[in-house]
Amino acid sequence: MKLAIPKTCFVAGEPEARYVLLQPVDEHDLTAIEEETAALNAQLCVPYCLIACPVADWNRDLSPWPAPPVFGKVPFGGEAEKTLSALQRNVLPALTDKTVLLGGYSLAGFFALWAAYRTDVFRGVAAASPSVWYPGWMDYAASHKPHPKHLYLSLGDREERAKNPVMARVGDCIREQYRLLSAGGSSAVLEWNAGNHFQQTGLRTAKGFAWLVEQIEREKAV
């Protein structure tokens, strides 16, 4: 059956596949889709369908609550709940018989991680270089539990050297995030990549999705 998804979404892979990789994207992410799909084709031994859903306003639509600008002059609008609701209303109804994994890069990876705490509709979450430095996030993560069992985290090994003091906290924050997930009983991993925040974004996101699929396939084989 053909997937009934919004025409604005980019679809790659096999529409009939059981594994659906759902990813919020901006224009920069779309330029890395070819890199990401090539990596997925190389790493996955099962069919998949990647659905990349563009967001209209990155800082507004992917942030969980309002926050002042951390870089530049654009504040964070805190409308992630609306974005999650839109996905649940417009995309997920067509995927009821699928294994849906949510993932993303940077603020989209942070959105995916936040969504893990908000809903149980995703089997796993891949947060590649997520913005865990976001004001108030670590307090939230310490007082809530995620729904999916499988959670993938990654970070570039030079990201915590950022000149911005808020963003430079990302290394300590992601280590604490991983500790919280592990202590809470989640099947979680923290992978370090070589380089800064802007390198191999498609490949890094693909690695997260591939890890999730591998964990679920292992469970099925037991």
C-alpha cells in the first residue's frame, strides 16, 4: 500500500518497508540526504523507508519551551509540542503497521530526544549531536523517563570546544544524559565522532538509525 504522507516530505528507500525512519529536516539537512541514504544502504541489512519532514522555522518548531538566543539574535520559540502533534496527526496515521524510529541532527536530534519523553509511539530515537545544552533540559531529563527502550546519542569530539559558553556545555550534558538513560534502564549508547558539529551530518544521523534497527533486529532473533 502506498504511504499517504504529506507531499512536502522527502521519501527515500522502500515505501513498503517495515522500518520507517522519521526525521525533521531543514534545507541544510536535505543537502546531506544523499550522504545519509548512501550510509543507510551500506549499514542496514533490512529494507527501510526514510521520511524527511521539513520544518518551517528551526528554532521555533523544534524547541520544547521558549528560550533566549544562544547564538545570533533569533530566540527559541518553544513550539515543539505543535510539531510533534502535527507529525502524529499528518504522518503517523499512515504508519500504524510500521516500526517507526524518530531521529535527527542538532536541534532536530534534540527534538527527537525530547519526543522520547513525550510519547510512546516511537520504537526508538536517534539523537545525533543533539542540543542537550538547551536551557533547562538537563533538569527536565533528570526528572522524567523516556518511553522508548532504545536511544542513540552521539557527539563530535570537538563540539565541546565551542567558543560559545552555553554550547560548550554540550559534552558534559551529553555524558550526563547518557548516564541518566543508562541508570534508568534504557538500552542506550553514546558514540563519539571525530570532528566538530558541522562534519558528516548525514553519516552521523544514518549511524544512529542503523544502531536502532540493529538493536530491534537482535531482540527479534532472541
